[in-house]
Amino acid sequence: MRTIRYLGRLLGEFFGFAWQNKAWWVYPMVIAFVLLGLAITTTESVAPFIYALF
């Protein structure tokens, strides 16, 4: 549970930085990293089942 809170705080810091400094390029980069992280964590548990099929 603490990890989720820290992740939320970190994302808040990034978006606060972008808002304050008008660094709009940060938004797509952070969103892409979050989506990439979600894709990696969700497909980790699927890999053993895929290997069993072949």
C-alpha cells in the first residue's frame, strides 16, 4: 500500500513540475512510462502460461 502512495506522490511531483514550469513535454513522457510499466507488470504473470502452450 505504501508503494502506491509513493507512486502517486511521485506522479504528482512530475505533473506539478510540468504545470509550474510550463514543461508540457513531461506529460506524454510520464504517461508513456506509466503505460509501459503497467504492460510489463501485467504480462509478467502471463508468460509461463504462454510457454506451456508451445
